Amino acid sequence: MRRALLAVLAAAVALAAPAVARASYQWPLKPFNRQHAIRGFFNDPREDFAGAEPSSSFHFGVDISAADGAPVYAVEAGRASRPPGALTVTTDGGRDFGYWHVDPVVEQGEHVEAGQLIGHVKFGWGHVHFAENLNGVYLNPLRPGALTPYTDTTSPTISAVTITRAGKPVDPAHVTGVVSLTCDAYDIPSIAPPAPWQDSRVTPALIRWRIYRLDGRPATRWKTAIDFRLGLLQNVLYNLVYAPGTRQNRAGRPGRYVFYLREGWSSARLPNGAYRLKVGAWDTRGNSAFGSLPFTIANPRR
């Protein structure tokens, strides 16, 4: 199921690809030519309630820190619309730029120019949720060639690599049967957001893994666990991407991101013996970090 849905996403992104590669755009805050602090990344976990039921989703934009009442400006020229809770500007090329948590100062259908004032940050929000949509696909504004200028010199962190079963740790010295391979990983914003978000953690853009034999020879190919670099994942994938223990980034409480490398991995795929699970994490600018876990497969011999 996960592979099929990822294939659908890849096809949708492919339709958007020619325009994706086309043009960068400025920041929605002044100064336009300076990078601003971001406290929430694309595809970060979002946890809420739909009525009395818990609801989980992927974050479909980036949260740019801004003082309440701060002016917000259009990143590109286009036609304004005011759906509930948001302000969007649609360019002649068909890209929709969305601005959430903003009190608009432009009217429905009004033409706006790049750099024109379009609203102010609503009281109590302290940020602009900024999103880009093309051909029905939300795109990562932090991909190279999009929101400009943007640099990132911080490397992600892999704080743990684990093997679990039914959400509980498995002794890596004695791995048997079907297990899940997971890792705790995070990145930090290249510019620290203002308090109380100064300790914010965000998600890496790419996580891959591979298993090696004890002598260093590869036992598997590199496999991609998550790829947030370009398009938004569908919410039905949420529980196949984020493992138990994940929690959303909040004010004064940094997020924790536990990723499935592979849920339901059969240790019988490999002969009994000693191995090393290696995990790599990257951000959108190629900064990387690696972690590993030695483990031993000890399935009963038939």
C-alpha cells in the first residue's frame, strides 16, 4: 500500500515538475531578501482532533515565525481569493500560494503584485503558515530554487536506531521473526525561532537505510524510508511513516520524530548472524548524519 501511494505521489509531482523547476520567489515577510526563522517544516507530523477522534496529518507548508500583527506580503503576483481561514494568491502560471493565520487586507478576486501587502499576522499565532500548490500537489517551499534566499548549514541528528515488535524494543543481540526497523531523527532550524519556540525540532527531508554484514559487505541495497524533499505525502501514509512515540513540535516542547524504516520486516530474509543497520538522514541542502545499530539474527533453525 505504501509503495503504491508513493508511486501516485511521484506521478503527481512529475506533472508539476516543469513549473517546479522554473522560478524562485521571495519571502512573504520583510526584508524580502533575508532569510527568516522557520519553526515548522514540510511533512512534519500534525496531531489534532476531528471532533472527539484523534486526527493525524502531514504539515502541508512551512511555519515562518513572525510577530502578531506583522505585515505579510505576496511572494508572487496573482489573483487573490479568501477561502475560510486562509488567503491564497493564484499566479498566471497556475501556482497557488497560501497564507494562513493572516487577516487579509485585499478583496476576493483582487489582483496583487509581488511584494504587495496582503494582510497581517493574526493575534495569538506568531507565524505565517506558508504553502505552495501546483496541479493539486503541495510542494516543499524549502526545496532548492523555491523560497529564496534560503541556506541551511545544520546537519540532522539521528538520536537512536531501534528494532521493535508491537511498539516494544527487541533485544538487538537476539532478533527473530517479524520486527520493525525504526529510528529517532530530527533537524534544527538554521535560524532559531523566537521564544517559546527557540528549541524547535523539525524533520529531516530524506531518510535511507541499509544493512551490512559484520565484515562490512552490504547485505541489502540502500532503501528510502521517507522522502519529504518535494511533495506532500498523503495522510493515509501517516501511520506507515511515523512510528509510536512521535509527537508534534510545540511551544516549549521540542518534537520527537520516530520513523519507520521498515514496518513488518522479516528477519528471515537474511541468514542468522551478525549485522549492522546503518541509517542516513539528509536535509534539503544535502547536510547529512548517520547512525547505526549492531544486531544479531537468531531465528530457530529448521
